[in-house]
Amino acid sequence: MRSALLTTALAGFESARRLATLHGHGFVASAAAQLPPDWAPFPGSEVLALQRRLEEVVRPLDQTLLNEALPEPTDVQLARWIFARLQVPGLARVSVQSTARQGADLGCDGRAQLWRRYRFQSAHRLPHVPPGHKCGRMHGHGFEAIVHVGGDDAGDAHDRIDEAWAPLHMQLNYRCLNELDGLSNPTSELLTSWLWQRLQPALPALAGVTVFETASCGAHFDGREHRIWKDFSFDSAAVLRHAPANEPRAALHGHTYLLRLVLRAALDPRLGWAVDFGDVKALFAPVFDAVDHRPLHQIAGLADGDTASVAAWIHQRARAALPQLERLALYETRGCGCVLGADAQELPVLPA
């Protein structure tokens, strides 16, 4: 199956809005598009071009009362407003994050998902791991969960998610997960299923449950399949070979890149996970070492120093080590980069 490449960009704006009450936020808008080859000024400039276009679109919203631009400025309606004005070829989705705890994603088919993020402090151990595995010891995490719900949001939509979450928070927070009914083996994957089963009756439009076990790894369940992801950060230098001489990116520069590997696999019936996060890290280590603290433009076989070229180089080698790899995201700055994979256009999008 051919992999789709989406260019992604992010732009922020500070605005007030009146829903139930008058208040304000530091909003973050993001966009993803499958751009044609000749859309940007030069090959490798797609991320910067999309970011500038997004910044241009949201600029009229900055330092304003959003109700003057649209009657009910919910997160979903803001995403629709931005989507209609971007006029970018191959636009796949627009997301709006109004706070660190909530936002909405809008797909190119017009369907929307809104999400709410929660945090809970819990202990657990995994009873079926091999002897000596560190997860077999009792330990704990500051877990985060994101609940994704489909549909256009009214002003109280996030409140309805809060109501569905509240009784679960009482069960999870400052508790040992192994002691909860149905969670004797509380892997991240089985925890997402456990949450889905308890949230779905109260939220018929539930679209997905995401659990962050740590800040850099977790699992997602959409009611049918489990996915896991593992994040990596690497610091590298780059040059854009096709940039004109007067373009700053033609000079040697660098980024702290964020790379997210997303894997899909059936759960091991005994272990209760798709792939051990530790195995992902170990198997990916040779690819990571090849790009970390390196001048990317000097790596053999790497076409250019832009994120799309780097992502394609990583994807090819990571798939050989991790056949469960479904897609990857690579960001050179927050939210700005690309997503590469067979299901790159699929919602939901994990918050930036």
C-alpha cells in the first residue's frame, strides 16, 4: 500500500470568546495537507509555506472577540472557519486546541471529533511479563487519558465528556490499577479498552480513547483496533539543498526533532500488549543513532534535509526493524513537519 505524506503546520492566536461566559484562550490551530509537488516556492519549503498560509488565515482572529467572526465560536466551529479559508490543495484536516485540556479535529470529509484530556496518578504492575522485566515490579505513572467524541460541539459538549469521565476518575486516581475489576493486567492497551467499555454507554459518539503511560509512549483504542506509539527526540543539523542562496535554510542550521512511531498489531493474548515499548526502543535504536547528533545532509541515501525527506529515510529503515509500523510523524518545531504512512489522514490527531 502506498504511503501518504501530509505536511503539517501550526499557528497560535490569542482571543476572547463568549460561550456560556466571556473568557479567553491562547488558541493553537494546526493543519495537515497532501500538497502537490509544485505548491511551495521550492522543494523542501512545504512546511514553512503551509505555516505562513495558516498564520495568514488566523491573523484576523488574533486579539479579537471571536463572536464577531462567527456566531458560536466553539472549537469545532473555529476549525470549520479556518478550513474554509485556508484554500490549500489536498487539505486533509484542521485542528483547534483551545487549552492544553481540550480541542477539536476536523477531517476533509467534514466530520469532526472533539477531545478532552484528563490526568490521574496510579500504580500498576504487569503480571505476565518475562522474569526480570522492570514492568513486573510494582511502580506508578502520572497517566493521561484523552477522550475523543465525534460530532459538532455545542458549548457544553466538553462538559458532557467531563460528566462521563468523573466516576472513572474516582476509581483511577490514587489507586492501584491491578485492584480494579477487569484490570488485573493493566497494560496501556487493555486500559484503553477498559475505559472504552465504561465510557461508551454515556457517550454513544465515542470515537477513541488514548492513554499516555508516560510523556513519550501510550496506546489508542477506537473500539476495534489498538495502536501504540513511541516518541523520540533527536538533535541534528540540516541544509536544504534546493533552497535559493538568499533563503536562510540554505545555510547550515538545526532542529530538536520530535519523531513519533505509530504501530498497529493484535494484542498478545497473554501479555496484553501489541508490542513492548522497550522492544520498540531497542529495535529502533540503530536508526535513531544514525540521525541523532548528525549532519543529516551528509547521510548516504537521504535526498534532502527537509522533514519529508528525513521522514521517508527513517520510515524505510524503521519498517524493516518494526513491521508493525503503520505511520510516523516528524516535527522540526512544534506541530510543523509531516506525517507519513498508509493511514496518515486518519483521525484522531494527538494534541500538539
